[in-house]
Amino acid sequence: MTGPVADTASDTTPAPTPAPSLGRKVGSAAKWSLINTVVMRLGNFATGIVLARFFLGPEAWGVYGIAQTVLLVLLSANELGVSLAIVRWEGDPRRFAPTVLTLSAASSCLLYAVLFAVAPAVAGVLGSPEASGVLRVMCLCVVLDGLSQVPAGFLTREFAQGRRMAVDGLNFVLSTAVTLLLAVDGWGAMSFAWGSVVGNVAALIGCWLAAPGTLKFGWDREQARALLKFGLPLAGASMLALGVVNVDTMVVGSALDPLALGFYVLAFNISGWPVRIISEAARRVSFAGFSRLADSPQALAAGFARALGVVMVGTVPICVLLAALAAPVVELIYGERWLPAARALPWLMALGLVRIGCELAYDCLVAIGHRRSLIGVQGLWLIILIPALVIGARTGGIVGVAQGHVLVAGAVVVPVFLLALHRGGIRLGTVARACAWPLLGGAVMSAVLLLLERYLGDGVLALLATGAAGTLCYVLCVLPGRALLKG
């Protein structure tokens, strides 16, 4: 005698595969993003060493720094903030993606047209008239980036960081090859510009292939109005954030000589290593992850604490190592002629550590809709920072600029960000617990590194032994806090 039909069907039909949990998606995406960022940054690091040692001097680095600064500021506003709707908004993003692409492309082209017209004036004000041509070429990346925002947004929304790594790999290989070939041929800073353009073309094609069907133009007036209402505050906050990070290059370029600018750009690039490796990997998944948790204050607070703890654990030892051993590291990697850059590096490493925490807080505040708070925080930061940097440049050169950065960030910006997070439901105690063990480990590691350097010297083997001993002490210090990082 057979059982009911329903029972038979349940016995023969496979159970549906459960959808991956948010934690699993974020974990997988974070791993791919970290691998991607480490590989790309190590490649850029090696390329920079070759260029600085053999082909480009401090003056060329200064011109490149000016062009890169202007490009980053333009990139912060090139799509008016509307592309984040692809990641943040509920529902099927393909409904409004064509309108996003139209807005992004139109604003990017307009920005580039304005930049092309004013490039000579901008380069002159920033103390590098020869940067005008480099600006006009490099900022073509603004248009290319605007076109790639929609497919890149789909990859972020879907936590598809494996495909994103393939796109970034293509970008890196082509941009590096072009940059090196042109540098060898004597193109100077212009080699960076054309390398960036070629790499961005490759990235646009790669994003289109990785997220097919997303490069479609369209227009819906109601959607456009809602997108601009959502995106313009974010674009404003992003421009202010990029202004905070890059106004120092403008101050050094206008207040000091091109040689000092080259040294400062190199030091700032070194200080950005942990930011790019750790923070960039985290931010590719943090905004999407925080957005999914935005409706649950407790889950959001727990997720932010774990994210901040992981980021700090990974970042602190890198910052401490580069700050404590600044001079021998710069001389070993770049050569003796770049040693003046080492004087500003310890202060810039402290700034890099603050930036990493602030960027994660920025993503969290965006996810929970506190866009006005972000504009206020970034605006206050920039207003106070500019006079501090000018005074620092006049009194202490590039070291004074770096000190001014750290003073404003530590005394003003961190407390304001903590207040904004508190209003968003993330208590000061939560942040303190996430940072306590890494900061304690960093203090112990600093003492060990300085002590061993005094006794062992700064040879290659001595540096390796000193770094290994300091890192071991750091690991032992953070082990008691490992329970917070799980999950």
C-alpha cells in the first residue's frame, strides 16, 4: 500500500538549496577583495620602486601628484553620487540603471570639459605649470570611470569580487605596461597619464563583460529626480572627503618648491599602503554589508565593531612598522636620494591609521542614511585643515604639513565621527572595544622596534629581524581580543 501522493513527491524531489547567508556572502567577497587589493597594490608598489629608482625623479613625481590629486577630486563627483543607488536601493536595480548611467555619463563629460578648459590655470595655481598637459590626458579617466560605475555597482551589489579581481587585473597589467614603456622612452610624468587611460579603458570593457546588459542608456524623469536627491549629498560629502585627503598636495605645491612636493607625494603614497591594502578591500564590501544591516541597530553595531576590529588588527602593524623604521625603509626601497621623504612619514602613517577608521565610519553612516552628518563632518574637517596645513608648510616644510594633518584629525575629526556614530546607534564603548587590543599591540610593537633598531642597526638582515620580532609581539598582544573578530 502506497502512501499519499504528497509524501511520494517529498521523497523524490530534492530539497531546495538554501540561499547563502549574508555573512557567507560578505566573507567570501571580503576574501576575494583582500586578495585582489594585496596583489594589485604589491604590483603597484613594485612598479613605483622601478620608476623612482631608475626613470623618474622627485620633480616628475610632484607633477604626477598634482595630476593625481585633481583626478581624485573629480572622480569623487563625476557621477553625482547616483551610482551608489545600484548598491543601496531595494528592488531590481535594472529598472533604474539606465537612468543612472545617463546621469553618470553626462556629468562625467561635463566635468572633463570644464577641466580641459581650466587645466593651465589649475596647474599654475598649484605651482606646476608643466602639469597642464598631464592633467588633460589623465582626467580622461573621469569619463571612463563614469561609464563604468553602473556595471561596477552591480558587481559590488552582488558581492562578485572574484569577477572584480579579473577586471582589476586586466587594468593593472595594461596600465603598468604602458607606463613603464613610456617612462623608459623618456615621457616623464605623462607616462602615468597614458597608462591610467589605457588601464581605465580595459576596466570599462572588463566591467561590461563581467556584468553584461548593464551598459544601457535610458531616461526617466521621476527616477532621475529621486536619484539626484539621493546622490547629490553623497557626492558633496565625497568631494569634501577627497578634498581633505588631497588638499595637502595642493598646499605643498603652492607653498613649497617642486622638489619638496615630490618628496611629500612619495611619503604620502607610502603612508597610503595600509589604507589601500586593508581599507580598500574592506570598503568594497562594507557599504553593501552595512546597507543590509541598516534596519537592525543591534546587528549594525555588532557588524561595525567586527569590521572595525578586523581592519584595525590588519592595519596597525603595517603603520607602526613603516613609522618606526621610516628612514631605513625608504633608503632600502627607493634609494638614498629619497631620504627627505622619511621625515614626514611617521606622521603620515598616524594619519593613515585615522583615515582607515574614518572611512569605515563614513560607509556606515552612508548606509544608515546620515548623509547630512557626513557633509558636516567633512566640511568641518576641510575648513580647519587648510589653515593648519598652510601654517605647517611655512613653519616646518613637509614635516609641518604632516603634523598639521595629524593634529586636526586626532583633535577634531575623530571626536566628531564618534559623535555621529553614537547618534546612529553605535556607542563609544563598542568602538573602544574594537580598537583596544590593536592599539595596545601597536604601542608594544613600537617600543620593541625602536629598541631593537638601536641595538641591531638598519641593515637588511637587522631590519628583517627587527620587523619579525615586533610583529610577533603585536600578535601576542592582540590574541586576547580574537573573540570579537569572529563572525
